[in-house]
Amino acid sequence: MAGRRGALLLPTLVLLASFLAPPSAQAQTAKPQRIVSLNLCTDQLLLELVGRERIASVSFLATDPEFSAVVDQAAGIPPNRGLAEEIVGFDPDLVLAHRFASRQSVEALKRLGYAVVEIDLPQDLAAVRDQIATVAAAVGEPARGRALADRIEARLAALPQPAGKRPTAAIYEPSGYAFGANSLADAILRAAGFDNLAAELGIGGYARLGLETLLASPPDMLVVDDTAADRRSMAQQFLDHPALRRRFPDGSRIAVPRRLWICGGSAVAEAATLLSRARLERESRRR
Amino acid sequence: MRALVLLWSLTGVLALLSLCMGPTGFAPGIVAQALDGEATGRLILFELRLPRALLALLVGGTLGLAGATLQGLFRNPLAEPGIIGVSGCAALGAVIAFYSGLSASIPLGLPLGGVLGALLAIALLLALAARDARISTLLLAGVALSALAGALTALALNLSPNPYATVEVVFWLLGSLSDRSMEHVLLALPFMVVGSALMLFCGRGLEALTLGEDTATSLGVSIRRLRSLAVIGAALAVGAGVAVTGAIGFVGLIVPHLLRPLVGHRPAPLLWLSIPGGAALTLAADIAVRLIGGAVELRLGVATALIGAPFFLWLVLRLSRRAA
Amino acid sequence: MSHLTGHQVRIAAHGRDIINVAQASVCGGELVGLIGPNGAGKTTLLRAMAHLTPLQGGSMALDGVAMGSLDPRERARRVAYVEQSGAAAWPVSVADLVGLGRLPHLKALAKQGSGDRDAVAAALAATGCQHLAGRSVDTLSSGERSRVLLARAVAGKPEILLLDEPVAALDPAQQLAILTLLRDLAGQGLGILAVLHDLPLAARFCHRLILLKNGQVLADGSPQIVLQDQMLAELFGIEVESGERDGQRWVLPWRALP
């Protein structure tokens, strides 16, 4: 009789202990079930890797059609603005955040003992795979993560590369900002068969490219996001400059929504596919 | 008048120099290319550099003229659109028109917003000057009005749902001529032309005003008409200018002051001279901004403030010493 | 001869009548002095005659035509007004300041012609200011400034001249010079109405005096008739000494009455 009670004692103690142990200890033993994402890029990866029932909250941008590539999937999931008090209210067993965003909230959550996984904005395609792997491991779906990365890489590899000279393109953002070398956008351009003019002009990362400089050494195609509904700002009106419209009429312009190139994930393949298609159309027009 | 010819010639030279300025400094090559008929050169010269030079000329000229007009009207050498809050209120009007979307639905809505803001400011200041015409009161009211307009502008931008709006307060409060287009020039041009014409018609009235309102009235000048001409003219010109370039200060202060001795301190000739004076000063400042700037472009309003604010202080000290 | 006449002139403020005058006038060829104690309303009445103050009652007419219905520039050409403190906002030259008097004669945006320049020169000469022509107005003494302001009014060749205290704060020699000048100008056909504070000067130089007290005209006539002891006692509360020299009567305030 004592042996049987003793046999029950250990599991009971373990069960009791699991209630008293901090949440992080719990996450190590099972897949996270109440995941909170603070950042749009982690929102998107999360929605591609796990089912909605395991997601407690995504960032408020996830349902903004201008920024989010997963608007439909995110509908109905409680949004958050990245404030620690808010997050605690969801009682998460995993928090996904961007390394450089919501710093104070993330530090607070760490101090309170929550499991936080931080990712960087990927700067090339290898980083995209690493990032997917990191998030997949955190949510307990390494296999699905590998599959996702494979799918993205397969789609990119399937894009045709130009036989002869590679055409140039530049991504032009509000206020004249461009993506130069060492950026994910740069990698996407090259995967689509373009050379990045901004990189050739010496731009690194995300920096301003003057209008006159761009016009003096123009790319073959200009990638611009014309899709924003509310364009009431000096920054966005900049892209309507008559000189830009004259130099890059419809045939030399590619409209790609910027939400496709700001995060790593399936959106990367979407963007590259759009760019590649535009490149091929241009080639066929010139023949 | 010889000074007039000289100043317009200087303005012409500076305008040509401005056309030769590229993003990294002196770059006349583009002009040569354009004259050769080369497409890129023509595009850059006519769609980028020319609007910039034209705006510097137009905005600078109208600011100089407005400064001379307002100084004549208020009989106060320290009055100018920036200091007395007219430019700030014009910026507020333009911001409200633009970020609310009104300017997209109403043709010429953007410069109209600036004009209405400027009108409100001048009307307020005139009402105040009627009750208390002291220089100090006018300037203090101007400071208050400027501060209020600046705060409301920042608020309006913060309230805008657009993610870029908040940062753009820098453009509106400090002014810039970069990346403007011929569309901007054409948007502001009719207002500036009409406004300038109205202000130039004030010449006689401002001369008569030299001896005070009673003497001016006895000389056949309608003070009400003079005020309306000056106020509406200045509001039209300054309002439209601010709407396309943001608030550029101190030009209307420095130019009339420097030129006044050349015309025997007479208000009417000063009006005509302040146009090329303001144009030349603004062109020179815009050229300097591009020469000095380098990678980060210095805002034009910063440049004019760096020259203008110490000048203003010196002027205030000199006037107070003279009064003492 | 032109004449500027006010009938039943009434000006009120804060519920009180400031001016209530049955008739006040000035005609070409006469120098009229408007005298009275402080607060009598002299400046107010003068400004009313210059059409600078609106009337609550009565009318002001130039040669029978209401001042208000005249074209402002014509009014400005025919009636000139010189206010008491002639501070100039800008340190312009004397010639330019006097030139302002020609504004009513200039067409829109027009510059001065030779006729205008001659008028300015004549005005400077008449007031003895030729040597001041190139000077800046802020370098003038008060006496010089008074003369220059007068020259400005004269340059416009008006028919009627309205002056507010033209000789206040001037030294005796300058006062005598200005009043002699005014008398000469009147002799040339100008009608001059001047607010004067100095009783002896007014008595000596004016053809006619208007005595104003509490906004009402006490007397209106030549100094001989009007400057009676009784009148002066009522107007100023003073007793005067008087006499004659060179055929002119002089008056000197002697003591204040209790």
C-alpha cells in the first residue's frame, strides 16, 4: 500500500511543482500554447508556422493592409501594441520580438521571467532561413520551419536568371530612401535577376538616394510602392515628382507593395516573383 | 534707379549659379548636357534645378517685399513675416489643408490654406496694434503667435494617421527648397503675383504713413484701403510661398533693413528694391546650403536663421540704444 | 475765397458732448486762432474740421460742399492738416518729407514732376528751410522740425491750412517767425486755422479768434472785440495787462483769478 502511495507521490509532486515553477520552465517541456508576437515580421512567421489556437496575440500592424502580408490570417486574433502590461495580460508562454523594437517592454518581460525569443531583420537570404529556424524551434515546429524555408528557396531558385547582361533596378521609398547593399531587398532584387543600382551607387543598408543622383544614373526599372491608400505626406508626395514620372513611365516601373520586402518569410518569394515577372515582360517588350 | 538694376543683375547671376549646383556642389556639367539636348540633362535641369531656382527667386522676392510692406504698415523696422508669426500661421494653415486631405479635393487648396493662415495672423496683429501700437507689444504678440502656431502644427501632424507626418514638422517649421517641382512653382505663382501687385500699390500710402495715420488721411490716403491692400497682398504672397516651401524666416527682416539707406529710407522705393534683394539673398543662401551641406542637406530655414537671428539681436540692441 | 465752415457741430463720447458748436469757420485770407484752456476740445474741433473725426451731429462744408462728399484726393489738395507731434517713422530727408505734401497731386504710381519739385522748393523757401533740404529729419531741432512740417503742408498749395499748435516748444524768435509767416500766407489768400496756446501771440497775429471752453464757443471775432477782461476771466480765469505798440494791441496774462 505504501509503495502505491509513494508511486503516486512523485507525479503529484511534479504536477504541483509545475504549477509553482515559472512559466519559462513550463515552455521547455511542451510546445508553447499561448504565443504572443510583438512585431509584424514575427507575426507573419508565426502565422505560417502554427495554428491560430496557439496564438494569444499578434501586433496591431498585422491587420493593417498597408503593412501586413497576413491581414486575413491575423483577423480576429487579439492585437497588442507591445506594452509589457498588455503582454502580461495574455499570460504568454512564449514572446516573439524584434531585437531592436520595444526594448523596454522586452527587458521588463525578461525580468518578469517570461520566455522571449528575439530576431533580427534579415539582411540576406541565408539570414531568412536562420530566422525561420529560430522561430520554428521556439514554437516547437522545427520540421515545419525547414519546410517553409525550403519552399521559399525553391521558389526563388525557380526564377529565371538573365542570360546576358543583368538589368539594374532600384527600390525607391518615400523621401527618396533606397535599399542598398546588405539588405534583404537587395537580395530579393538579385534573386529576381536584377543588379541593385543603389548598391552600385554606394548606398549601404537603408539610406537616402538624392533625386538628381538617381536621375543622373538611372536604373533600368524603378521599384516603387504606389499602393498606399493614404498618401498625405511630403515623404510620399516625393514619389510623385514629375521628374520621376517622366523618367520612369509605367513600362519602367514595378509596383511592389512594401509589405512584401520588409520581413523575411513567404513574402520574400512573392516579391521576387513579382519583380522577376516584370523583368521578363520588359525583356519581351524590347525584343 | 541704379541700385535696382544692380540688384536684379545680381539676382540673375545667382539664379544662373543656382542652376549649376548639383547635390554634391558645383556641377555645371548638367547644364552643358541640357543645352546639348541630352535627355537626362534636360530632365534634371528643367524638372529639378529650374523649379528650385525659380522658387528661391519667387519666395525670396515676395518675402523681401512682404517684409518691407509690413514694416511700412506697422511703422516698425522689426516687423517681418517670420518674427511676427505670419509664416508660422501660414504653415499651420497649409498643414491642416494638406494632411486633412482638403488640398487634394479642392484645387489650389494647399496655397489657399497657407493664405488663410497668414490672413488670420496679420488680422490678429493689426487688431492688437490698433489698441497698443508699441513695438514691444507687436513683437511679443508675434512671438506668442509663432509659438502657438508651431505647437498647433506639431499637434496637427501628430494627429495625422499617416506614419510619415510627425517627422515632417521639420520641413514646415524650417523650410526647404529641395525636390520641389514646377508644379509647386505654378501652384504658388498666381498668388505671389497678385499679392506682390497689391503690395506694390501700397507704396504711396506707406509714404504718407511716414507722418502718422492722421496726416496720411489728410493727404487723401484711405487707411482702411491701405491696410486691406497690404494685409491681403502679404497674406497671399507669404501664405502661398510657405505652403510650398515651409516657413523661411528673416529674409523679410534683413533685406529691407540693408536696403533702406539706399533709398533714403523712403517706404515706396524700398518696396521695389526689396524684391530683387530678397530673391538674391534667398538664392545665395540656397547655394550656400548645397555647397556646405554634403551628404545631409542643411535646411534653408536653418541657414537664414543662422544669419538672421544674430542680425535681429543686433538690430534690437541698436534700436534700444538709440531710444535710450 | 474758400471757406471751411462747420454748422451745429456735435461730437460726443462716453455719453458726453465733447464739442457742441453752432458755427466755426475759416476763410481764405484770414489767420484764425483757436484758443481755450486745456481740455476745451480744441484739437478735437480742429480734427473735425479736417474731416478726421466723425460728427455725431451737424455738418462740415468746404465752399458749401460737404467735406464727406468730396473726393478724398481733392479734399487733400484743398485742405492741409498738420498735427501736433510730427514724428516721422523713418529718417527721410527734409526734401522727401516736404515732398509728401505733393502726394494728393500725384497720379497713381507716378513720380514727382518738375511742377512738384518747384512747389517743394517754394515751400522750403517760404518757411526758410532751403538749407535743410538734404538733412535727415531726425537730425533737426524742434524749431526746424516745426518749420519743415509746415513746409510739407504748404507744398501742397492748399486753400485751407489747419494747424495744431504749430509753435509749441519753440523759442520766442522762432515763434515770431512762424506766426509772421502764417500771417503772410494768409495775406496771400490762404485760410489758416491754428490751435494756439500762447495768448499774446494769438492776440497779436490773428485776424480772428475763436474762444473755446468745454466744447462750446464762447466768442468768435477779432481780438480787439473778443479779448475783453470779462471774456478772458471766464475763458482762462485770468486777469491781463494790455497795451499798444506800433498800432498793434498786445495782451499779457498778469495774474490768475481766485
